[in-house]
Amino acid sequence: MSYVIKPLLSSQIPLVVDTARRRFDRFQEVMNEAASFAQGMENWLAVQDAVRSICKREGLSEGEAFAALRQRAEQEGVTLREAAEGRAE
């Protein structure tokens, strides 16, 4: 966060506004990246939970369970997370 603490000349206002706009735009980019990262982590956790569940239930290795989950997602035309959520239930 920043703010102007000294008097400005009218010729400096466009520069200050431009700087504030660039900082705001960068802040928005960072917030979008953080949201994307959080969504990716949620997806990964859901897939991992489903893989562990498949391993226990069907006696498969982690690789085999992941392959089974991936195959199901492809067959049903859904994302891995969607397949994981349906498979884990």
C-alpha cells in the first residue's frame, strides 16, 4: 500500500496515477495467481485422496490407482478432480 505524503504539482498527478494503476494491476495479477494456485492445490488433494482410497479398496499400487482414475476421467469426459470426487464417494 502506498500513498502520497507531500504536495504535488499538477504536472505530477498523471505520473502518480499511472504508478498507482500499475501497482494495482500487479496486485490483481498476484491475487489471480494465488487463487489459481489454491485451486490447483485443492484439485491435487482431491485426486490424492481418491488415489489413496482406490489403493485401499482395490489393493492397487499408487501408480495403478492413478492410472485407473485417469482412465475413468477420460472415459467419462471429466477432469481428474471430477472423477476423483465421484470415485471417492
